Amino acid sequence: MNSAVITKIEYQLDGQQDFSEIEIIPHSAKMSEDHARTRAGDLHKTNAQFNIAKVCPETDSILLAVKSRRAQFRITDANGVIHLVGSTSYPARLSYEKGLDGSPGSFNGYRCLITCSSPVGSSAS
């Protein structure tokens, strides 16, 4: 199995106990982490990109709620390894763009990006 294949993305808003799943397009997600040593110490930048199909009001409201609040994300790969991105001290941020193109074969949906900068990076379990 290929560990680079992300199978599930979930989010937990600040103050909530449970994670909620985001329905992504299979095989559309990728995650990367860069490490830099600065004068202030180590800095890890984690990025996760993914796509969501079909623009609809329900997805609009979910993405808007997650975008405007502190969140932690749980990203699961095909090997079952769970990567935690963000924490209560260093929350992750979600940004997205909505695409509605009327031409045949074009992508109509959301292109999403999760970003997090912290001194510890994402944790895998």
C-alpha cells in the first residue's frame, strides 16, 4: 500500500471533543512538511491540500465554520497512519476557493489548503 495516499481528513474545532469528517475526492489530497531552523528555534510548516467535489450550501457552511475558527486536523493515510496537524496552542488554518466553471470536463468544487506553523510539527500515530 502507498502511504502517500490520503484516505480521510477530519477536523476538530476548538472546544469540541469529537472529530468530524470532510468528504474529500479520493486520491486528491497531499501533505507536506518543511522544517527550518531559525534564530528563535525550530519551525515546522505543514501543508495539506485536498479537493471536495460538488459545490453545495452544506459544504459552504462547513468550510466557512472551519475557516473562521481554530482547528486541529486528523489526516489518515492508506496505511492507517494518523497525522495530527495543529493543536490548541498552534492551531491549523483552512483556506479554500470555490470553482464553478461551466465548460465540459472542468472541476466544479472546492480546492482546500490546511496550513500550520509550529515548533513541533505534525505528529503521527
